[in-house]
Amino acid sequence: MKTENVSRTVLACGVGAVLAATALLYVPELVGRTPPPAPGPVERAVDAANAGAQAALPDLAALIADRETWLRAHPGDEASWAVLGAAYTERGLRRADAADLPRAEHALKRSFAVRPAARGNLDAQLGMAALANARGDWKTAKEWGERVRTASPKRWSAYPVLIDAYNGLGDYKAARTATETLAGLHSGAVVSTRSAQMYRDRGWREDAGAAALDAVALAKAPTEKAAALARLGDLAWERGEPAEALGQYGAALGLVRDHAPSLAGRARALAALGRTREAVRDWQAALERLPLPEYFLEAGELYEALDRDGEAQALYERARTGGWPRAEVVLGLLEAEHGDPAAAVRRLRAEWARGHRSTQVADALGWALHRSGESEEGLEYAKRATDEGLRSALFAYHRGEIERALGADGPARRHLAEALRTNPHFSPLLAARARQALTVLGDPPDTLPDDAVGPRPPKPTPPAPPAERA
């Protein structure tokens, strides 16, 4: 089962925004009329942060090393502790290495020890918001972000972290408002990226594509442009256009040859085009660079579709045992489809009880309930996922299969057809199952059932014949 490929923008915005707070510490001074030297890796990382963009990983590593060295001699510099904490968070997410997140928390707490939140340490508060987002603790991220917004309403860097938190909580109205506020305070690729995300979540595909194209045009550094191209590829993929997506991912990899999201995206597109040998190669490369649980799940399902079941099960097991944060939806889908559906229900009910009520959680919980034999309750969550606005082939497929199990053949036929119309290649396993289910359902009947047309109106009483003349 292919999890929907959602753009990963926490790093480009929320974390970079925190680093931007101290960017001026690193800008070289002009001496007379002598041109400044070319920026080094630390300056490049800070320049990216000022734009709300991703820094290249080597530049990010240089920034971390620079601040670690500085803080050994200057432990009272709260701003540098905040920068270090934000950089650890970004590196942990970019490398799928959860070990960096405790380091981030320690650095941010050191910043608060020097200057508490109550005394206006906004940098560290934003760092804590980004860290909470990285851990999938959307409620805590919202609390930190809203504190910063209240203290400094025009601080643009508060809004990307709030957008991520609101989306994780399923508060899409608040996310739209925050996106609109961000657009009024800032400009550049980060704003276009966030606008594209908002339009996509509302089902406005043309607007999402236009905003994503703007982000590509506005991106400057290769890493930022590669990320923008990958998001453009994601949108093409979701529209069921694998050849178009392949071109965008290829352009991104031309800029950053080991860009893991583009390798994963290219693997999906290649599999859809029947080039499975190349798809397996790209999945292997993506997993080496960024071992995310959703990548293990998607790669495993491709192996399963190719009848390489042993390799598929090994990948599923790696997804289960990785210990990643923010993985509840992926692991719930994995268990629902390939493991223990009852365990998936427990996991996803707990997520829902935490207030994490995004369309992704609703869809996964609905599917897990169906797979565990509770299809009627599952349908309520599936409806919630599909009614929000996002045009998701996976969501439509899940709803259609649940309706088919409940004997609602008309709605089932409609939603299964919608899944394949949205993206005929949405999953190497489930797209074929959707086509098979439609074949079993057959064509709709020529006449509507009585309960669909309602009671027939009574026949009108003919008028009485005119009276004969005398």
C-alpha cells in the first residue's frame, strides 16, 4: 500500500526559521571596496535559514561543528544554543536519525537555562516547536508556536511551525489562516511551497501546481531547488502522471545526485511505467540515504507485487523495528495490511485520542477497523478522510473497499473508479486490486432501485367531460 506522498517541509521552514534568528552573526563584513569572500559552509547554512530553506547536509554539519566549538568556550550564549538545537533537529530529520533529537532537546534546554522563555527567549521556543513537530507531538508544537506568535505576531518564522502543527492536528482552517498570514509577512520559495501544500490539501490541483512551479523559480541554492522540484514531482505523481513526475525527479537529482526524496519519487514513477528493475535500484538507493518507514513499506509492496515475498517481509520488519518518531500512520497501515489489524486499531485509536485527527490518521484508522472486521465504524473515519478535500487515490480506494464489504455497491463502484481516475498507479499492489474489485462489481444496473427513485407520484385524475348541450 502506497502511503500518500506528502511534501516534507518542516525542515525547509520551521527549523530554518529558527536558525535565521542569529544569521547576522555570521555575515562577513565589507572592508572598504574589497568584495567579500565567497561564503563558507556555515554562512551558506545561515543564508538558507534566512530564506526558510534547507541547507545542504555538509553545510549543516559545518554549522553544528562551528556552534559546538563556540559553545565549549562560551556556554552562556543562549542564541547559539538555540541555533545548535534547531540544527540537530533538522539533521535528525534529514538523515532519519532519531538520536539527534535528544541532542536538540538538551541544547534548547541549555538555551532556556541562560535565558528562560518567560524572559523572551523566542529562538529556543521556536526550536522546541520544531522539535515537537519532528517527534509528531503536534499539540506541544502548537503550544510553543502560539506562544511565539502571541509575543511577536509579525515574526514570520513562527508560522511554518504552526502550519505543520495544525495540519498534524487536522485543524485545516487554522493551517490555511497561518499560510495566508505567512504570505503577508514573507516571500520567496518557502511561501510558494506552503501555498502549494494548502491548495493540494483542499483539492485545488491547478493552483497547487502553479504555486509549486513558483517555488522552483524562486529557489536559489541547489538543495532548495532540488526540494522544490521534488515537490513538483510529487504533485505530478498524485495526478497520475508518472512520466511528468519522472522528469521533475530527474531534474532534482541533476542538482543533488543523492536527493533521497527524489530517488524515492523516481522509484514510484519507474514502477508505474513498468521499469521495475530500475525502480528496485532507486528504492535501494533511497533507503541507504534516508531509511524512512514509509519508504520501507512502499519498497516492500513493490517487492511483493514482483513475487519477491521474502525480501518484502524483510523490509516490513525493518519498518517495524526502526524506532522512528512520527511513524504511527505508516506503522498502522503496515499492520493493517501486512500484519495484525487489531494492533493497528489500538495504535491508531491512541493517536486519535491524542488529538491527532488529520485526514491521514482518519484514513488509516478507518482501514484498520475494516481489516479487523469493524467495517461500519471504519466507514465513518473513511468518510472523514475523503470529505476534507484532499484528492487521494489511496483514501478513495480504502473507502470503496469498505463500502463494497458493507454491500453498498453503488458508492463502492464510484470510489474505486475515483481512485483509479485520480492515479491509476497509486500502489503496485492496491491499484490492481481496485481494478479487480470493479470487475467483480460489474457495470451499474440500467434501472435504479425503487428506494433510489422514491415513491411514484399518483396518476393525475382526468378532467370531467364537458356537459352536453341541451
